Amino acid sequence: MIKSLKTLLAFTFLTLLLSCESQQPKEAFSGKSDAYKTQDIAEKSSTSKSHQANRKLIKTGELRFETSNAKLARQKISDLTQKYKGYMGEDNVTGFDDRIEYELEVRIPAESFDAFINELTSGLKHIEHQDISISDVTSRYIDLEARLKSKQQLEARYLKLLDKANKVEDMLKIEAEIEKVRSDIESMQARLKQMSKNVAYSKLHISFYEIKGQTNAIGRKAVQAFVEGWNLLLKVLVGLLNIWPFLIIIGLVLYFIIRYDKKIKHKAEKEDKQD
């Protein structure tokens, strides 16, 4: 009985020992798996941030507003452009009867574009129109870079063939191909340069105007209407002078018609009296 009890206790202890040993590798493996998962998530997050940082975004905007002093508004835009290290492009002024209007185009570094617009519009009382658009050209940029690299590699292969060519005919053919490839390369480089410029410097088209005095505007319009009416009267008189013979003929015809009509009436009245 005692031997059976000892055997049972020994078997139970051995079973527990084996159970603990079998659980240790699982726990170690589980811990290692979590570490791998954490590392994988960190790597994906780092890659995503890197991709977002390399995105090619082109920002453009339009802004239109009314101001009480167009010259001061023009000067403020110039000062802000210098402050944010941008530059001005289009700069036009047009005068109308009732207002003076400015058309400006500014280029602002992309990282300062929002701050520039916020500071410019902060003191405006009336904004007629404001529109900001963002275009993601990352895929186009990457595709153009890849095509440019392929063309440059093709040019390098053509140059190697040109060095090995012995016949004039072969040399001319290779040079013609090199010229085509070089033209494609220069075109792609120009497009990449322009795209990079548009990404680096956001474009904003600004139009603003100042309303002039309403009394002066109404007076000018009244004078203009009087002048136009007088000119129209002169044109009518000149036109009548051009057809004066016809007017005389028409006048004589009307005169004889009226005179004949009066005679008939006078004759009829005499007959009535005799009756």
C-alpha cells in the first residue's frame, strides 16, 4: 500500500514537472512573437511617415476682397510676401468709373502658405471669394523620375555603342537616336524642375478693389449720357442732310395733297350752302 502511494506521488510530481517544462517554451515563443509584432508595427509606422514626408503636393489658391485703401492693401501684400520669403509675379492695376482694381500673383514657400493667408485675411472685413486647392502629384513625379532614369541609361548605352562603331553609317544612326533620347531627357528634366518649383512654392492669385465716391460716379455717368445723347442728335441731323432732296420731294407731295384736300372740302362746303 505504501509502495503504491509512493509510486502515485512520484508519477504526479513527474507529470507536473513535464507540464511546467512544456509551458516555458510556449511562453518564450509567445513573448518573442509579441516583440516581432511590435517591431513590425514600428517599421510600418516609420515607412508610412517617410512616405508622407516625401509626398509631392501642389497648393494653389484664389482670393478676392474689397478694401477701403487699395494702395495700403497692395503694400501689405508686398510686405507679407517678403516676410515669408516669397516673391511676386503678376502685378496689374485697372481703373474703372466706380472703382480701382488690383490683380496680383504671389509665390509663397509651401510650408508658409497657410500662415501667409491667415495673416493676410485676418484684418479683412469683406472677403468675396476664397478658394484653396491641393493637388497630390507624387505618383506623377515618381513616374517621371523613373522614365528619366531609364532614358539616361539608354543614352549611356548609345554612347558606348557610338564609341565602338566603325562605320560612318552606323555612327550617324546612333547619333540620331542619341539626339532623340537627349531631347526626351531635357523635356523630362524641365517638367521635373517645374513640378518641383510648384511643390516648393505655392501660388496665390489675389484680386482686390477699392470703391470710389458714388456721387462722383453718378455725375460722370450723367455727363456721359448727355454727351452720348448730343452725339446721337448730331448723327441724326447729318443723316437728314444726306437725304435732303428726298425730303424736299416728300414735302412738296404732302403740300399738294393737303392743298388739294382743302379745295375739295371748300367746294363741298359751297355746294352744301347752295342746297
